[in-house]
Amino acid sequence: MSTRLRRITGWMSGVAVWLAADAALFACPICFQFEESAVTDGVMAAVVVLVGVTSGVLGGFGAFIVRFVKRSRSLER
């Protein structure tokens, strides 16, 4: 099986599992029956900030790696 076909099959399998998943799989058990309060709003804001910081750091690291790969390929020529 070619690499491209394997990659497409992997992506399609992932999408099929994601579409078939129940909504309960996308939330933690604590989030099912929460009461609206200031604490809940604070926790939700904290989760958004943590996900944003983590995404920013990983995105920067990914850009750093891509930059080095491009630089190494340009030096090989």
C-alpha cells in the first residue's frame, strides 16, 4: 500500500470514528451536570486560556521545525 493511500485511509478512519462517536465522548463527566456560577465561568475561562497557550507553544515549535527543514533543504542544493 502506498504512503498516500495509507494516509488517506487513516484520515478517513479518523473522521468516521469522530462522526460515529456519541456526544458523551466529547465532554468530561464533571461537565454533564454543572450549575451556572462564577466558579464554573472561571474554570471555563481557564480551560480556554490553557488550550490557547498550549496551541500557541506547539504552533511556534512546529513553525520552528518547518523553518529548520526548509533551511536544511536549501543548503543541500
